[in-house]
Amino acid sequence: MLTKVFAAALQGIDATLITIEVNSLKGCGFSLVGLPDSAVRESQQRVFAAFHVLGLNFPNADILVNMAPADIRKEGSAYDLPLSMGILTSVEVLPPQLLDEYLMMGELGLDGRLLPIRGALPIAIMARELGFKGIILPHQNAREAAVVNNLIVLGAENLSQVVDFFKGNEKSIVPTVMNTREEFYHHQQEFDTDFTDVKGQENVKRAMEIAAAGSHNLLLVGSPGSGKSMLAKRLPTILPPLSLAESLETTKIHSVAGKLNKEGGLIYHRPFRNPHHTISTVAMTGGGSYPLPGEISLAHNGILFLDELPEFRRDVLEVLRQPLEDRHISISRVRNQVDYPASFMFVAAMNPCPCGYYNHPTHPCVCSPGQVLKYMSRISGPLMDRIDLQIEVTPVPFEELSSQRVGEPSCVIRERVIKARKIQEERYKGIPHVHCNAQMTPKLLQLYALPDANGLMLLRTAMQRLNLSARAYDRILKVARTIADLAGCEQVQSQHLAEAIGYRNLDREDWSDRG
């Protein structure tokens, strides 16, 4: 008997429908075709063991399985469940009536338990778009898939529950229901850190507010213990909250990568990725034999924070240059090509020299000028040009450190950031792929960030003295536009440009003379 069961394959952060055709003929054998990888081919052994534990006899027949379309490679062990249902239906152990209404995915343990899979959310989205009544998958993935409305999500603990369900006992699996919007807005305001913990550093906090308001890239340069990492880890608390669409897109990426927590459900906060400096190029950009999202895609709609920036391998830093401009990355392999979104804020921290005390107000630096220059040159000019704000972080004096005065809370700063972002959203309404000042094109810069005559004269002087590139010119205008938005000004003025130029600290000609 020929039977069709429906499953899915992941391609990038989206899913593609896979039709599994199972035909049982006279004989004794098992054949699997349709470009399966070794994990899919091994499914026969897992299915055989699960059938034995549950008291189901593996059919004494010649089983032929075709996974269509045959030009898409099927990877992983998540096809165990649909294969099992297809085999049992083809030998008429199960009735075929409900198979067309449900899409199934799940890995089988040898005892018949269903083990979690990757990509449950994009698979559920595809199932709803194609008009399936519901989806059956391991119970660990049920909350993740239940984010999708107008779709029945059945989370099963073992194979016997699914068998009972298709035999007509619909109560064997309880549907998982989640109020997506209620849970999303309930969890959005929860943070473990706050800017009230920060003593002093008013100039740095101002720069971080500007970076958050325009989604600008930021570099913090300072001696050990000056608070660079602590400040960076509090930056998510002043970013605008994720919209529901952004949350769904971010959750899809983490779902495909298998990075969602055990509770499943949506990601409520903007991601903050902090990889170690020993990370490889593939782990940063994504890829592998079977491509998965890398750190730059896991940071999509959030922050990628690189601490001790010069300690990262040169090739790892250089691969960031194109995603920082294009805000997506294409990974080409012999077998396939996938695209991953990579729109993130790039935040980095570094010491000014190998010993860490160059330009320190009290601690002497023991590095020679050549060592300082060599250390700073680990960051290439093109990458440095893509960083909008370069800030020196100085140690906090004892008087401020011991002060009982509480700093401005994150919620107050966040309100100003949200107000500036709303101005930008209104300004760029209807312009594709542009939502904030950091994403402005040269044409938009001419329309919205062109300064007055005094501002142009100031900018010309800065360009000549600092020997800035054309890209740095654009960055200064974008930051000045954000400063004007925070001040509620329609026109970029001289004071806005002056402050933006002041955030190009490493471009100043006296940087290397102040040790």
C-alpha cells in the first residue's frame, strides 16, 4: 500500500515541505531514497528498536521509502517519526485518514521516546502557510511551535501516543496552547542589570545612549578595570524593545541553531552575544558541512559584543566587514547556499596597549611606542571605519566610586532612545531595509543629514586634520543625525556635528602622543 506522510527540511531559517512516500511490497528489505544523509539512513535501526519496545512488529515486507523532492538533501534524525507513521500506515496497522492533515517531525530514542529537534518554529510557520490542520512533534518543542496561531500543536512524549492518536484516540495528546502576545509583552521589561549600577562614566553613558538611539557600532577603549565590559552588558537595557515581528525572526534563527532554552517560546529580549576571542571564522559567520547560523546571525536584532578585540584572529575580524554593511550573510557550499540575516549592533572593547595602561592618568605604561602601534594595528582600518563611535573609558575616581548617589536608571534612558527611534521610523517609513539612522544610504544622508554651512566647514576641517575616509565621513553624519533626533531638532547643526566628531577618538592625531 502506498502512503504519503508530510515532514519538513530546513533551508537557512525557513522550512521546505518534504513528502515521504512509503510503499510496502512482497519481500523482505528496506530501501531509502531521496538524497538522505547518514543520520536519515540510520533511522531504520531506531525505528526497529522503538517498534520492538512498544510491542509493534516491524513489517515483514519490502519497504521502499522515497523522500521528495529528491534534489533537497535531508539531514538529521528528525524524520524518524514520519517514517514510523508511514511504515505503519503502509502495512495497514494505522488508518490513513488523518495523515494528510498533520505534519510530523521527531527523533526516536531506542525506547520509543521522542527527542527534541531543531527548527520547530519555522516548520510550524510553514505548516500553517500550507494549510495543515496541525503539527505533531516532541513535547519539548511544543511551546516553541505553539507561538504560531491557527495551528493545532500536538507535543507527544513517545511513539505510542502518536500511534494511539492516529488510531482515533484524539485525547492521547493534549494540544499545546500559548497566548503569544500576552506572554511576549509580559516578559519584555525583565532585566537583571541596570545603569544605576554604574558610577560616574557620564560621557560613556551618553555615547551608549547615542549608539542605542541610532543602532550605531561602538568601540570602548580603556585600561583594565575601567568598566568597559560592565557598561557593554548593560547596553541591552536601554535598547528599544523587540517588536513581535522581530521577536519571531530572532526566535527562528535560534530555533534553527538549536539555541532556544528548555522552556521554548519566544525570545523576549534583544540578543547579546559575547563569543570568546578564540572563536573560529565558521563559528562567527555560520556554515559547516551542514550550514548553521553563526554568532553574527544569532546576534540579529541585538548586539554582538567582542571583548578584548585585538585578541581575535585577524581573519575572524575581517569577515565582519561585509555583514556590517550588508546586514546579511550568504554562505555558499558545494551542496547548497543559504542566506542568514545579520543586522546587529557591533560593540567591542579593548585595551589601548599590551600592558593596558597607555594614556592611564596614574598608572605608567611600560610599552614602547612601537608596541602600542603594533597592538592598535591589529584592528584594520576598514574595520575601524565601520565603527561609528570610538570612546575612551577612564578609571572612575575613588570619590565617585564610593559615592552613594544613584545613577540614572536604564528605564529613563530607554524612554529617550525609544522617542528618537520613533522619529526615525516615521522618517524612513516606506523605505525598504531602513529603520534607523545607522542604516541610511548615501542618498538618505543627503536628504536628512546634510549640515548647514558652519557645520560643513567644521566637518571639512575635521576630515583634513584627522585624515578621515569617505566611510568615516558618512559615519559622522549618521551619528550627528542621531544626536539631533535625541535633541528633537529637524536640522543637523554644528553642535551635533562637533559631538559626533568627538566620538572619533582613535582618529585624533594626538592619540599616540598622550602616553
